[in-house]
Amino acid sequence: MLLKAFLVALVAGLCKIDNRIFGMTMIQRPLIVGTLVGFIYGDPVAGMMFGAQFELLSMGLVGIGAHSGMPEITLGSALCTAFTLGSGTGMEVALTLALPISAFGTTIGYLTWVPLNHILSERSKKAAEVADTRTMEICQWLGLFNYFFFPFLVVLVGMLAGAPLFEMLIEVIPEFITSGISVASSMLPALGFALLMQLIYTRKLAPYLFIGFVAVALVGLSNVGVAIVGGILAILVFNNSETQSKEVSVDVNEI
Amino acid sequence: MSTKSESKKIVKKDLISLFWRAFLLPACYSMDRMQAPGFAYSILPVLKKLYGDDKEKLAEACSRHSEVYNNTFACSPFVLGIVAAMEEEACANPDFDVNSINAIKVALMGPLSGIGDTFFWGTFRIIGSGIGVSLAMQGNLLGPILFLIIYNIPNFLVRYYGVQYGYKLGTNSIETLVSGGLMNRATTAAAVMGLTVIGGMIASMVSVNIALVANFGQDVTLNVQSIFDDICPKILPLGLTFLIYRFLKKGVKATWIMVGIIVLGIVGKFFGIL
């Protein structure tokens, strides 16, 4: 148990610094985190399938400036995948808990790595003024350490304290709530897509969304098929916009 | 360093070092100055090479790059390349206005992160996770692997070629890119692809099923879901997505919408509507 808790925390910590040193490779996303935690529990497929569910729910929760208070879904998915695989049950409950737990992770962040990195950032600026390049580099690496260490710690504590609590919880929750949550979780991806639409949707581009919709709903294309159609459309739009490039632009202010 | 080679100090090796250091760029992120320490960290080797023997100028340059900076991570190497070229010019030419370096940085931050987010979060990630999730749901371990591959090929290409292209652009003229409308066209094309895929995924991944069957006496029943299916399959998920989009536009917080959906699910199940 202790070893598993340590490994899950390690996975969470490493996936959490995805943006900080690996160049945002998306290992921070629930689909990857879930699969990795699955390996720890000897069932990567089950971990992956839980991760895929949570990936859908959190589709719109992305690390963009305006969303900086976003839930720490990396931590949430690591913990909840471990909970559901550890207890062998309660997937719906884990799925529901994943977002509140992720939100709690954000709060922890505001209390730990956020203020600490603020101090480092100020220190680095002072060092820059006197060309103390060594201190500047140290600040940068310490910042990375904060981003790894605190998520690691949070998940470690969460694993040791949370797992027994989780098993207790699934016993007491009545059936209609868990099945209601499972109904809700099949609707929740809509929120994700709506959040994404905020990023790129304009009335002028609306037809493309409907083309994609019709291609799947009526024609029955797969996701790969739609991606190919989208790619072709993108090339067409790019080629045809040569003369009127000023008119079609995405309003960045809408984000 | 001899004064002879002053006009061309930055070589390919330096650009590669910028490429690597850009990975650590967001590590010391803070809420107010954002990626500023990281930008200074990443550009350091170039500054050291250019101003190495002049402590005062180095300090000046370090401070210059400790000003607020924020960008989509994958776009930063491109900016680093441009800045490297401008610093090189500033070092060689005493008349060069160093304020223009930060002016360009600031001017690029807004549009580049807008474009970067559209491409990386809104297009590549959506396509990657769309394909990845649908495979994963069938229990196929290729799902997460494909997700990473689809997303990261453009990610690393943009990083690697970004720094070199940025450097070339910085030595010639940056205006051509900004005013040429190329960035706008590319962003629109990315948005088109992203939206097409989102439209498809609304149909394949959101599901709203109405369990309610209205009963009018004896054998006359009305299955609500099948009526909607007759109009157009998946019309309910589409409607729900646009409804949520309207709420978001009106400023309703995503968290509250989420809570609302969960409550709706539980209440709906309790009364047998959903």
C-alpha cells in the first residue's frame, strides 16, 4: 500500500511538471495519468478507461491564461484512478469526486507553490539586476522543484488518508445518486466542448461545427474520419482566404 | 572574443541551446510576472555570449528580459529566436534602440498566445484526445499512445523550427509576418479544423437520453427519446452544448454549470426522466 501510494504520488508529481520541463506533452491529461496509475495497480486498461472518462469530463479545462484557476486535474485523476482501482469498485463515485478533489488541489497550490514561486520570481529579478546569472538559474530550478514536490506530497497524503475514506463513501451513497451521476457524466463533456467553443467559435465559423456534427450523427464517421474532413476543410479555408485575409480572423479577446 | 566576428556571433549551436532551455521556461511561473524569470533563464546563454565581458551591459540585458512575459509554451522558442537576433543586433550596433526588443516581445505575446492556444489546446489536443479517448473506451492501449503522438509531433516541430525561423525573421524583418495576414489565415484554418472535430465529438461523445415514456391509457405510449431521434439523431447533445455555451457567454461560471448538470442528472434519475 505504501509503495503504491508512493508510486502514484510520483506519477502525479512527474505528470504535473509536464508544462514546466517536458514542454507540455500532455502527459498531464487524465487519459495518460490514468493509464500510468493503472500500470501501478497492474491493470493499465482499467486505469486507461477511467482516465478516458475523466478526460472527456475535463475536455474544456485547459491551461490557458484566462483559466489559471483551473482544477488540478492531474492530481485529481491520479488520486481517483488509484481509489477506484484500489477498491475495485465505485467508478462513478470516483468520477464525481475527481473534480472536487482537483479543485481542492488548486487551493493547495495557492497556498504552496504559487506564493513560493512568487518569492523565487522576485529573487530572480533582483539577481538579474546585478547580472547574478547563477542565482537566476537556481531560482528557475527551484521553481521546478516546487511544482514537482508539492503535488507529490498532496497526492501521497491523499493516497494514505483518502483511500479508506473513499471505500467508506461508496458504501453509504444511495444507488440513485451514483446512477444519476453516471447520467450526468455522460452529459458533462458538453460543458467541455462549450468551453472550447469559447476559444475558437465565431458565428462565421459555425457551419464547420455543423459539418462535423452531421458527419458523425448522420453519416456515422469515426473521430479519425472527422479529423481528416476537418483537415481538408482547413486547407481549403487557408487557400481561399488569401485575398480576404483581413475579414476572417478569430477574435482573441473572446477567450 | 575578437571584435572581427561581432556582427555574427550567434551560431546554430546557440539556437539549439535556446530550444533546450525553452523547455524549462515556465518552471518559475508566478501569478504577476508569469514566465518572466523563465524567459531570462532561457535567453541567458545568448546574453552571456554577447555581453560576457561587459558586466554592466549583461545586467541591463538580464533585467530587460525579467519583465513580464507570458505565452503559449510551444511558441516561446520562436520568440526566443527573434529576441536572440535582436540582441545580437543591439550588441553589434550601439545605435540600436534596446527598448524595441521588449516592444516586440510584448507585441507578439497577445497574438501568439491566441494562435498557440487555438492550435495546441483547441486543435491538436482535441484531435489527439478525440481519437485517443475513443480507442481507450474500447480498451485499446493504443489510445493514450496515439494521443501523445498526434499532439507532440506538431508540438516539437513548432518548438524546433520556431527558434530557427524566429532567429531568421529577427535578423530580417518581423513586420512581414505580423502584417502579412499569414498568422490570421493560419489561425482561422486551425479554428476550422478544431470546430469540425468538436462538432463531430459533440455527436459521438455527449449523450443525453430521455427515459421518459408518456403513457396515455391502454397501449398508447409516447417515447420522447425516439421523437428526438426521428428529428435528428444526437440533436439533444447538440442543443445542450449550445445551451451551455450561451450560459458561459453570459458569464456563468463553469463550476456552477457543472454542479447544475450533476444535480440535473441525479434529480432526473430520481424521477425517471433521464
